[in-house]
Amino acid sequence: MKKDIKNFSLDELKAYFTEIGEKSYRAEEIFRAIYNNKIFNFHDITTLPKTLRDALDNQFFITSSEVISKQKSSDSSIKFLIKFPDSSLVETVLIRETAHGKTRNTLCLSSQVGCAMKCKFCATGQMGFIRNLTTGEIIEQFLLVEKMAGKVNNIVFMGMGEPLANYENVKKAIKIITDPKGRGLGKRKIVISTSGIIDKIYKLADEISSVRLAISLHAATQKKRDYLMPGLRKYKISDLFEALKYYNRKTGNTITIEYLLIKDVNDDYKDAKDLIKLLRNLKFVKVNLIHFNQVAHIDFKPSNREKAFAEILRKNGVTVTIRHSKGEEIAAACGQLATNTKTSTKFPI
């Protein structure tokens, strides 16, 4: 069975070529071809000898998935539905933002097929957990989108799945995408959004501290968070904030607290005061208040108290923004990503 060459870091590829009696610099040629030039066929990497191209083609593949639908919203967001050989489906979203005549492309990457966190407001959470994506499958989303839609400026691991529950593959994918011999995307251009896998937050601070961190909090009391995010009941808020204090001290990075405002659930004055009390434990922190995007079969409603909630935070010295997600009309906004191999609608590319 062929192996996915994107599962190999540059050092691992160099070791492979040395083992088979080839020059190690061949690995750098392959990295440039795949990650810079978006060449997805070994026979098209003409800097390599034909015998080596044949050998690589017999043992490895570069891509294995197909984009089976592409939807574009009126705000220029594009949602891609990607199918892997085992029929697993993931969605990834390209968000386009134009300011001062310049367009910035942010890619919302998936790390799992489904999710085990069971968050009541999230379509992916309603799918349940199916499997982790491999390193190569995470990277493949990035490569396919860049080839089809242009250069990506930023990556956010906010798609399907809990990235820190697939920590090693996410970490390795980041290492490969940011390798200066390949695509060379800056680590500061990457955000990992987690619901709060505490032990992995410590590892993140120690191992890839340049990557930015966002926490999907959504409630400031244990009881309310357990209700909204039942898959996280074993992770206590007090322990989570101890990990975040460590992350602050170790990295000096600002942590973004993601807070989805849901009508009559987590949006009143007491909720705001409880959140302020928690945030006093952190040195570098800001809050993103997120508009709730309607999801089928979920009865929650968007809050009408967004501005008032934000004002309470600001008056207490908290840096806060209100984020209205893009792509809602094509179910590409926060909390709306979900696939089902039997029911996913296919749209023409």
C-alpha cells in the first residue's frame, strides 16, 4: 500500500533518501515541488531523475482526496467539501477579507472527522467522533485550497473536530506547513482553537509556543459549561485557567477567549460578571464575542444583548470584540460545519 508523503517531515524525508542511497537534498526538491509549486504528481517533478520519480510513484502518493463540492457565499467565503478514500468527508472554509485594497485569505482547517466534545450549539458535535485526520490529510486541505483559490495568509484550526485531541498530527502538520524549505507559512499566522484539553495546552506552551491560542469557553461557571459542552465535564474551569496562566507565563502570547452568546443561556449581566472574574487570572487576554449561527435541529437563538454584554466587559478593563462569522448562508460559519456520508448535498464545483 502506498504511503502519504505529506506525513513525512523534511528531516524524515532526508533520512529516507539517505537510507535508499540518494542525496538528502532531494527531500528539499520535493518539499519545494509540493508545498510551493503545488505539484501533485511525482512524474511532474522534473528536477528529480526519472528513475527516482518512478520509485517514489510506486511507494508514495501526494494527494488522495477529491473536492466534491465548493460553495461560495455572498461575502466571498468558500466552503469546500473534501472526500478521502475511505469515504470520510470533511469541510474546510476559506474566509476572504478585503481592507485598504488588500485581500487576506484565512483558512479554517479541520483536524478530525466529527468531534467527541458533544457541544450542544455545534453541528460537528452532533455528528459524534468518527476518526482523527492524519498529518497528511490536514495538510491536504491546505494544499487543495491554495491550488484552487489562491494563497492562504492565515490558518485557524477552527473547523471540524477538536485539534488538541489530535495533537501530534496537528503539531506535525504545523511543522511541515511552516518549514522554510517548503511553504514557509509563519507560525504567528496560525491559531489553534481548543475547547480546553488541559494537558495539551501545557504541551502547546512548551513545544509550539509561537502558534496562537484561542479557547472556546462559552460559559464562566462549571454548571453552565457542563450543560453547553458535556464532552468536557472532566475538564474543570479552575484547572483550565491554571493551564492558561502557565501558557501566558511561558509564551507571553495573548490568549483569545471565544464566547458564543446564546439568548437566555449565557448572555445576562451575571454571566458577564462571572467571565470578568475568571479573566482577572490572566495577564494577556482578549475576548471574542461570537454571534450564534443557526444550526438545524438545535433550538438555541442568537442573543440580542451582544453590545450590552461587550460594554460590561469593556467597563471592567477587558479587551473585547464582537465577531459576526462569515459564510452563514452556506452553513460555513462557526458551529455549522458537519458532514454525513449519506446525506451531504453535493454542489457543482
